[in-house]
Amino acid sequence: MIKHFYTVEKLDSKDIRYFLHKIDEIKEINPQYLTSCMNPKTKHKVSITLSEREAKIVEKYGKATNVLINYLQEAELHEGYQY
């Protein structure tokens, strides 16, 4: 299954896979980070072929998967990670 993701910052397929697996570990959502990723100024398109586990994650969260990837990216950027 090929899936397209639209991200705030330019990411590669390894970064997308990393964030997909981190989605299941989210316990709290910071509204400030969520607000900043809801209306991104720039969008970068990344297409990847999903594994079975990743496809299940995408099925579970549906359209919110892309928002959650951008949320995690935003949260990590505020914690000092650079992409």
C-alpha cells in the first residue's frame, strides 16, 4: 500500500516511519503544538510503501494520521530535534 503524507518540514521515508510508530505511544497532546501544525505554511509531499503494521496504524487513525505526524514533528522540533 502506497500512502502520501504532507509534512510541515521536509522529511524522508525513514522519518515518516519513525513518526508512524510513535503515534501509538502518544499519551498527551499539547494544544499549542497541535494548533501550529493544523495550518502549515509549507507542505512537503512524501510517498512511502507501508508495511502491514504501518498500514494498520494508518487504518486506525485514518485522516488524522497526517495531522499526528505533523504534531509529533512539531513537538520534537520544540524539544531540540532538527530535521
